[in-house]
Amino acid sequence: MENNKKTYTISVYTENNIGLLNRISAIFQRRHINIESLSISVSEIEGVSRFTIVVDITEIQVKKLIGQIDKQVEVIKAYYHTDEETIYQQSCLFKIKSNLLFEERQIQNIIKENNAIIVTVNKDFFVIEKSGRASEVDQLYRELSPFGIMQFVRSGRIAVTKDEMKITQMLAAFNNL
């Protein structure tokens, strides 16, 4: 098995219980593993939440981590995937002074060239939204930085697998017992 670090996307299907985030993050903390991004949302299964966690670790580490996460009572099932096995995106918002939108023609070109959209405009500021790969978000950030970014926020990775996930069938079989 390889000992080289790689980026893994971990998908954790869980019951929606108070304190679970703390217990899952403690698993990473005990192993001194940094979470690169974290996103939690409802899943395709009613009443089931999905954690999407991105880490840079070895395959040996991710397998051990999945084993520990799976031991949590509220965890239904945890999976890990490489970047090649997933389709992933993130979103970001930029807040910039409004006068620049009208005075700096270059900003309009940057927005268009980066396939970003203007979400809102008022007299003090405008907000741009961009969804894409981390490199695309980083590029837009670099291009807008010289104009002064008032606020910037980016989401954690959201991802789906290229192959079918068996979680829905697994839960259906479990519920029929």
C-alpha cells in the first residue's frame, strides 16, 4: 500500500443528532489530521444527514479513519473516495464596493470570463457568486484582489461519486428487516 498523501473526500451518512459533529471531529483531532473542508447537509435519503469531509492523508490513514467513524452509533455508513472518483465543486461569494462595478470596466470582464454571476447590487456594494473547482475560485480571487475585496467566503467541498453509491439500497434493506 502507498504511503503517499493524497486528497480524499469522505462521505459520512448519519442520523441527525446533537453532538455528533464534535465526536467526529475528535476522531480527526486524536489522529492529528487536519480537515481541509467540511460540509454538512441533508442527503438523498429522508432523515439522513451527509458529512462531506476533505483530508490530505495516506490511504492507510483514511482506511483507519473510516473504521473509527463507522464505530459511532449515529453513523450509518462512511465511505472515502479519491478526486478521480468524484465530481466536486465549491461556491464562494465576493463583496466589492459598488462604484468599482461601474467605474472599472475590467471587473465586468473578469466576472464574465470567470463565469461568475452578480447576486446583488446596491449603492454601497455588490456581491459576486462563483461555483467551481478550488483552482477556479482561487483564480477569481487573484483577479479581484487588486480592486479590494470587502468580504470573501467559500464553502467546503460538495461532491458526488461517479459510481453509484449503495447507501440507498443498504438502508432500504435495513428498514425492511
